Amino acid sequence: MTRIRVDLNISLDGFATTTDQTSENPFGDDWGRLVADYTATRTFRSRVLHDTSGEGTTGVDDRYATRYFDRLGAEIMGAGMFGLHLHGDDPDWQGWWGDEPPFGFPVFVLTHAPRPSIEMTNGTVFHFLNATPRDALERAVAAAGGADVRIGGGGETVRSFLREGLVDDLHVAIVPILLGRGIRLWDDLRGLEQGYRVTSEAADSGVVHMTFTREA
């Protein structure tokens, strides 16, 4: 049965986005701090960087990184995650991931300015939709063919699906840094934990992995 999943890194004070980006440094230094333990894992290095050396951290963080890619058949992401906020005027922009994005399945990008679909050589197809969360999810579930659908980000996109009660499995990696500003994941989501089974697990890195699981 298809499940709707979220995997997200947030700071200790609950922020899922950073605000220190510049034109010279489009990700900003804080983003690197927020995802450092994830990008250090063996799974990330293999799946995203195509590093076949076997290097990278193992243990709890890597186990959750592996789960990030398991059983997926489609993804939904916001325009900012794809890069349209910075590259929306570039008709040749194909995202941050190069010729082999770490998906291999349909990805639905939510945007107010749809553009033609982009098909990559490894089976990834980016579709650009001006749609509500429920309408986008209907498209993604159909495309997933029984596999799971991930709501990839960014923070406001994830919040829009959580507000409508559309997420079955929420994994939040709480990173021990303080950002002080950005989009806070939990705002206006009081009582979200009701209806979920909540567990937590700490990694040697200091990251606490919290999971919210809705029973089938």
C-alpha cells in the first residue's frame, strides 16, 4: 500500500530552512551545517554523489539515510527545492543534481509557472504542476504504481501537506544547531502528534531521529 512520507532535517529550534544565502553562496553556510551529518553518510555519498569508494559514515544516521531512498515510486517538491526561485528565468535549468538525479522515478514540482516536463537518462522525469497538495498527491500516487510517495521539501511545501493531514510517515532529524530564523516546521501544527505513534533514536553525531507513524 502506498504511504506518503516526509524526511526532513530541522534545527534544535525547529527551523527547516536557512536564511543566509547569497548570490555567491546560494545554499549558505547554515544549510551545510543543517545537513552535514546526512551528507557525510555512506548512503548519501553513494546515491547522490555517485561515490563508489565505500567511504562515509555508517550507524544510525546512515540507516535513516538508506530508508530515505527505500520503496519510493514518486516525489513531490516545491519550486524552491528544484531551484526555480533562483533559476526560473533559465529555460535550460534542470535542477541541482546534474544528469543523473538521485530519484529514478517521476518527480512533481509545485510551481505557479509550469514548464514542459524534463526527462533524464536515469528514469527521472520532472513534471511541473500548478496544483493543490491533494491534486498533486493524486497524480503522484498514480505515478508511483503502489510504491511510496515522498514529500521532499522545502519546509513550506512539507507544512502544507502536514496541515491537510496527508502524511503517513514523518521522519524528522533534529540537528543540534540553533538557526534562530527561517521557516519553522511546527508552527500552526499544534496536536500533530495525535494519531501517530512517535519514536526517537539518537545517533553518535548528536542528531535525534524522531518518527511519526500513522497506523495503516
